[in-house]
Amino acid sequence: MFNIMLVKFVVIYALILASRRVEADDTSVLPEGFVDAAQRSTHTNNWAVLVDASRFWFNYRHVANVLSIYRSVKRLGIPDSQIILMIADDMACNARNPRPGQVYNNANQHINVYGDDNGTARSKKLLSDAGSNVLIYLTGHGGDGFLKFQDSEEITSQELADGIQQMWEKKRYNELFFMVDTCQAASLYEKFTSPNVLAVASSLVGEDSLSHHVDPSIGVYMIDRYTYYALEFLEKVQPFSKRTIGEFLQVCPKRVCISTVGVRKDLYRRDPHKVPITDFFGAIRPTRVSTDRINVTLANEDDFIFDKDKMVTKKPFKIVMESQFPSELFK
Amino acid sequence: METSSSSPVKPRRKDKDEDKFRIGATLAFIVVIIGIGVPMWWRTTTVYRVNLPSTEILSLSETPIKTAVQVAIYTQDTSRGQLLIAELQSAFSDNEIWSVEFKQLSPTPKTQEAHTPAALEKLLLENHVQSVGDFMFIEWPKLQEELLLTTERSALMRSDTPSNKIAQLLHAKILQTYRINQILSTDERMGAKSEAPQPAYDVIVSVLNPKPKLTHAKWNIAMAVKTYIEPWLAKVSGVSNYTVRSQWKYRVAIEADLKQVRDQSKLGRHYALQETALPHLLTSIAQNLSASTTDKPAINLVVYIPPCHIAPLHIYNSKDQRLTRNDVDAFISPPWGGFIIANPPEHVCLSAMSDQEAVPYHVSTTDNMQVMLDQLHKLLDISSELQMEGVKVVDIEQLEPRRWEYEAYLRRSAIRHISTASSTLQSLIKLLDQISYIVIDDEVGAAITNSYADILAAKAALLEHRLADASVLAKRAFVASERGFFDASLLAQLYFPDEQKYAIYIPLFLPIMVPVLSSFNMLRGVLQARRKEKQS
């Protein structure tokens, strides 16, 4: 036991040393232009995977959590075709919901996170590529090293790390922002080894993540603390705003969250304070005005006009009503 | 001595006949449990894995992808040709990607008399056979530019064009070395961000008319697509297959802030669409284009007819400059697709503004299809847009891309497919090492082995100057490797780790194993007794 502690201590110390040295390199030795280039975003599209892993009415708050993030990414421009939203239960249509068709983030019904239009995505596949920035948001009930999936399965931190490593090997992301709001959330990102991953968790190992408040008319907790403050921050972000991920990582200080928000940035090579939040929560589509043409003419314009005489018109027809009831028999 | 040793065995002697059965039964149990049960348990719980050429696949990246190209040079003066070739050969001598073979075409009395470049090219091709991917430089002294790229596999050059200019053109336009470097780069910041060409695409041509009651636009879009888009796509389907659909969509409005701008036209104003708003505009219409009906990646080509109250619509950049050129307002967003604004003619909107009945009109096919064809060139990444000083490119005048452009695209796609397939197979092998419970069934195993064989064959074909074969093989290798990597059967036993094997089966086996193992003891006793009996 003592040995393991010692090894851990040495490793952590080495990591701290290493990170300090990199910081020193970044600012002093390298030319400014290079540092700027390394900080620039290099993605070409955005994807979001939003997962609520728990069902049942008393987990209303988890649905509110995931819908809050869904609402934000959609508002900031990620199209439904690039969002994978997994909700285990339909709280909006639950018989115990006094406000059917609506899910709120707080008791004053401030924001209906359920929204008005919910489209369906093309497929449930994460069709990201080497230029994709992927946002992964998980919420539910977790423990040290796992997240429960609907009371029957669980996903372990090792499985998550394997999955992300597999994505990296197959060049399925450019950068990945991993956000998790569960108890002991930080344990879920501990096993990550893949590069370009920035992770934030609502609580450290050994801590519980707490819910924000109860709505007496609904009778359950509305939303979790971390996501509540995250949504509060995201609501102020506009598609072209200059807010950074660095600011977003500090949305929930310990005095409001009660749990300690864990951040892991040793795998991430850019400085979060220089990364716009829209790199992950917004969407970009590179567009380019193109006004050239290929000068080929194959036919006269007349050939593409619908000829009314040639159109097959329906023959006029007569409608005959069959009698529905033999009323003449009773006359 | 005798009495003491025989005394414990004595009671057994009574049922010595039964002893035989007891031993027989014990042996039967042992055979069933250990001979059949244990191997069966082991077999049924082991993760099925076909033998794969793992070490060979992992060493795939050791042999670099090298492509052979033949470049012929025709000069009127033989010594100039020799000099050019010597200089070019030294420029390409230690290249890691290309093995370029330069061939000199010497002048003949016939070629000296040729009056047009086309006639000269024809004459030269009578004696010199070009295969797919080859190229030829023809000297033509009267040329204005240093180099003129034709639509075939050739370029004309002036008599004083230096060899480094030719090498530059080869790298930039014909071989596209910088893009190949992007594909082969292992650094993810430098590497290509786009996807490898997929085996099949849906091309969806949509005409958006948000106000059909007010804008009476008529157009036989199906016919236009059949005349222009389908034949063109048929010409470029060497790498991917395309399925084309066309549709009219009504009442699909775009979401964008439009600004009115005064101008000198009869309408007295037009509307400005900011360039920065274009991505959002695409997001707002993407939902309604029904690109979601298939699983194939889609290329959307949209013709948008603005209703008269916001027409004519033009794109402006952030410096408030109008970006309309040649009467075209259009943009592309690779790989999503292209967007063309087809403003209704002025007279239509004039009558609409004066509250008269909507005037029916026909959307111009030539205008829109010409722009759409250019957009397709760019979206499929066939056109080479790099500009070079002193180099001119002949305009396309037929319904197919320039041959050298298309063959560069074939070559690039082949290299792309080979490198993607190699890295896919390699990462799969690494994953198999790391995660022991991934199943590889016969089908997936065959896909992986075939893909590996095709990669080798495609590499060989590239090196042996057979681009057409290499393209086919590389595509097959790519498709097979993707199928192998993403096959659902890989995960069949993902929730069946090794612990489960022991945790679940041991409690099941242990109660049976205890009597079987203890019967070993009994068996040994009996055997010892027998031996002693024999000895005595």
C-alpha cells in the first residue's frame, strides 16, 4: 500500500514538473507566432453526444440537465443531425408531470429546456471525422469509476477511456470536451490517455454532486447544481461571443456547487483561456463564396420547360355515391 | 506382517465384484467431466478469433507508398530536351513519394511541320502511348505564357521555360505533392481534416421556392439534372458511386438578417446577405432537405429562389463589398454541399411589387447548371484551384473534368484509401491486443485479410505504374477495412470479461468437481492395493 502511494506521489510530482516546464517553454522560448498558431482552433465541424443515463420520475433533474445542454448547443448552432441525444425516460410526457410537454430548469419555470421543436437526427451514429470537435456530456448516477445506465448496466471509466482511444486511433475527433455531472464524476476521466481531451467533472472522487432545488409543485429536484450554473453561463453566450472555455470551467465555484469541480487538462494542448467556448458548444461550417461556372451548354432553354400539352392530365371522372344504408326497404 | 497389511483391505474384499463397477463409474465421471466438460467450458467461453496477419499489418507503414509516373517531354531541339530531363531527374532523384520517369520525345520531320498544338499532340501520341496518370510537356514556341495546361494529359511550354518551373508545376498541379504530404502526415495538426472519399454518395438537388403563390417559378429540374449532373457524375464515378435525386421544396424559409441596400435598378433596392450568416443559413434549411432518408453521406445542391419581397438577394462580405461575380451569387460548404441564389428576373418582381398577379417565369437552366457543375468540381475536390504565375489553364468546355485533374484525383484518392485502410487495420490490431474480449469471426477475419492483401496489391500497382488498377484495389481495401473495423459482431462479447468466466462457471463446476477430484484419491488407493496384490 505504501509503495503504491509512493509511486503515485512520484508520478504526480513528475507530472507537475513536466507541465511547469511546458508552460515555461510555451511562453519564453518559442516565437509568438508559433504559440498563436498552436492556440488556433483547427476543427471543421462540431458534434455533441448528450447522455442521460437514468430513468424514472425522481430523476427528473437528470433529464433537465441533459436538455439544458441540448438547448444550449442547439441555440449556438449545432444542427440536430450532429447531436446525439440519449434520454432514458420521457419526463415531459410523464403522467406525474403537472406541466405536460415541458421540462423546466427551476421552480419559477424560468426556462423550458424541453423546447418547441425537437427534430430527429439522421442516424444515431457519431459520424465525426478528423476535423470534428466533439462534446460529450454524461449525467446520471455514478460511483467511483462507473456510471449507472438505467439501473441495469453500467459504463466504467476504463470503457470510456477505451472508447475514446478507439476514436482517436480511427481519427474520429480533432478535440474532445468531456463533461460529466454525476457523483464522484472525476473518476470517469481518470483513465483517459488519448490526446486533445479536455475533461470537466462536477465533483471529485469521494464527493457527491448535489441537486439544486426542489419544485414543490412537481415534488422532485429540478436540476443538478453544476449544470444549473453551467446553463446560467451558457444562456449568456451568443454565437459570436468571446467567452472562453477557461471561463466556463470556473462556472461553479465550491461555494455554490458545494462539490469541487474537477478539471483535467494535461491531455489538452491549448490554453483553455484562449479557446472560445463556441469551439465546442457552437458549430462551424466552413463556407466559401464560389462564383465560377463551367461553360458548357448542352441544350436550349426551351427543352427544360414543361410542355403543358404533353403533360398527362387526369381524365375527368364522375363520382357516384353508393348508398350506405338500404333505407328504401323501410319505406 | 501379512495379517496386518491385509486387515484394512479385508472388508473391501467382500464386495470385490462391486469394486470393478465403482472404478468404472469413477472413470466415466472423470472422462465426462475432465475429458469433455472442461474442454467444452473452455471452448465455449473463449473469445473466438480468426488468425490474422497481425505482425504483417503492423509493419505495413514501414514500406512507404510510392507512386510511379511517366512524364514525356517533347522539344524541337534535342539537346534542350536532354538538358531539361537531366535537370528534372536530379530534382526528383531522392523523392520519397514519387518515382518519376522522364522520357524524351525526339522531333521528326512530321512533328516539325505541325501547325496547331492539337495536331502536334495527336502526332506525338501516335508513337508514344500514355497510360492513366501520365503526363506530357510539348514545346510550342509561339506560346504567350510560360506553361499552358490543356484539358488532356499535356501542357504546352515555351522554348525558354526553365526546368524548375516545370518541376514546380508538376508538384503543385499534376502530382499535388503538398496534398499527398497532408494525407501521409502523421501529425494531426498538419494532416488532412477531410474524410477519405466514401464508396457511395447521394446527390440531392433541391429547388427551394418559399412562396410558391407569389413566385411562379417553373423549371423542369429533373430534366436539367439528367442532362447536366448525371452525365458528369458518370464520368467521375471511378472512386465513388453517385445516386442523384431532385426535388422541389416549398415554404422552406431561410433564417438570416437581410439588409436593404439602395441601388440604381428599376426596383431601386436589393438585399444584402452577410457572408458570416451563411453557416447559420445552411443550418436553418438543412432540416428540411430530407437528406436523412438514407445512410449514405449526402451532397446537397440547393437552388434558392428568393421571394420578391427580399429579391434580388446578393452576398456581401464583412467589409461591405458585394461578392457577386458574373451575375452569380453562390457559395459552397464542403462536404455539405453548395447553395445558389437564383434571383427572379426584374420584371417578375416589378409586377409583384405593384400588386399585380404573379407572372410565371422559367428558371434559367444553363445559368444554374453551369454554376452547379463548378460547385461539384470543388465539392468532390477534383478541381485544382492553386494559381501559379506564368501558368494558364485551358477552360473546361466539355461535360467532364480536365483529364489531368481527374487523374490526380484518382491518384490522391488511391493514396488516401491505402493510408486510411492501413491505419484502420493497424488501430484494429492494436485494439485487439489491448482488449482481449473482442470477437473476430470468419467474416470479419476475411474482410481484414482481404483488405491487407488489397493494400499490398494497390501499393504494388502504384509502384508499377498501373494507376487504374491501384485505384480499384485501394477502394476495395478501404471498404473492407471499414467493414472490419465497424462490424457489430466485434462487440458481441464486450460485456463478457474474463472474470465472468470464472465467477459464474466456477460455482457451477465446483460442486461437481469435488467428488470427482476426491475419487482420484479412492482410485489411487485401489490401484495401489492391486499393485501390492500382484507383488505379493
